[in-house]
Amino acid sequence: MPQLPSGIHVAIDSAPLTELLETWHLDASREKLSDLSSIEDLYPLTRILELVPAQPKDEALVLADKSFAPPGQMTIRDTGFRLGDCPTGLDVWTSDDKRAFQEYVKTRVNAYLQSQLETTRKRCADLNHSFLKQVESAWMKAGVHPSQEPGWDDWPDNPDIDVFDQLVALLQCRDVIAAAAPGEVPTGNAVDRLQGMIAMAVGALPWLPKAVLPTGQTAQLADALRKAVEPGAFAPDRRDWWVTQVAIECNNLFNDPALESFLMANAPKAYGVIRLTAISTPDGTKL
């Protein structure tokens, strides 16, 4: 909480941003959060506060988490302005106060807001992923999951999937990730695991395509592969292991929310298999 040349102690606080995250279930809150792309977008959600002598009837101001408590005999007062209202400082401040405040925003506030923006993006991704998983689980139980709609998943008569569908989906995800421009794919453990899993699979399963898959729908490619190598595609004592491991890798991809938008845009059918695998119960997916 810096002191301006005139003696005023000021601070900033992002409680309005916290309130949006706490009301994420509301459409209006999600809409506002989805529009946040730069630190300047957080200015309207950042309060300008002052530290003043405490009065007997003062009520404590609710602050954002991890905010510093005021020293004894002092209290924090909300000026009623947001940083978006007056990024150069309040009109009632002196010119020196405004210059000092602008320097404070430049050297300290923007760094704080950048960390808030990154935290908010991750929190929103987590909330969205959790919400989507709950909704899709409910859809599955009701038998109306969009991946089961005719024309969406290429299986209008049978929406069940098996280990061949999953392997082809993982290979298609590998191919679009490999073909992406530098920086286009979010890096992370899920991508590393996928590459390791595919490398192991093509080394252990001679019939699994090692090169880039031909263009085609996931279900059609999986069906061609299934017909070409069954029965006896897996060693009898290893089939269960492969079925379990492939499902685990599908879950790993689905549980990385940063990959969702990329895979949905570049391999939607494959991601549909990934998604169905992740949210299906053991009885809901044919393996």
C-alpha cells in the first residue's frame, strides 16, 4: 500500500474479479470472464482503495483473498472507483499524486494483475472442464449425449466404442499435434504421455500404423483396422492391459483442459472418442 506525495495511502484490490469467479454458474459472470484477455481488461474489476484512520462504527471492507490487513487503528476505505474509471488517478488528487499513482500502476499493479489474469484463466478452465464433465455425465445417463447423435460420431446405429476406436483417436491426436505450428499446441504432461504411449504402442503392436494415418473418419479407420487384425490382434495375456492403458491415455488427454479447444478444432471426431471414453462408465463403453 504505497503512500502518495500528499500523504494518502492507496491500494488496489481485485475482489470484483473474485466475485465473478464465485458466481461462475451465472451466465453473466461466465460471459464477463470469457472476455478477459489482457491486464487492461481487469482494470474495471480492480477497486481503488485508501487507508484512513478507523472510526468506531466502521465495518471491515471485504477484500480479495491474500490481501494485506491494515495496521492497527487504520481501516481500508473503498473510494468507489475502479481502475478502469480513472487509470491515471482520482480527479481530487494532486498532479504529483496522479504521477505517483501512475508509476505504481506501471511498476507494481500491472504485474499483480498479470498474475491474477493467469490464475483466472486456469481457474475458469478448471471450472469449465468440471462443469462440462458433469453435464456430459448427465447426458450419458439420459442417453442423449451429443456424441451419440446420428451424423456426429459416425455410429448412428451403435454409439459404443472399443480399443480400436480409442487407438485410432489417439493416433489422430498425435498426427494433428505433430502437424501444428510451433506454439499452437499447449505443452504439458498429457502431450508428453501421448507421444510416449504411441511410441510404445507402435513398437509393441506390429499392426498399428507407425506413420501418419490416412485422411478419414475415426470410426471408419478404426473399423478397417479392426477387420484387418482381429482376431488375435493382442496377445491373450496382454489384451486387458492394452484396453486399460489406452483408456487411461484417453482420460489423460481429456483431463488436460488446455488441449480441448485445439483438439476440438483439429480432430473433433477423435476428441469425441476421447471424451466418450473419459465420461463413460465401464458398462457404457464396449471394450
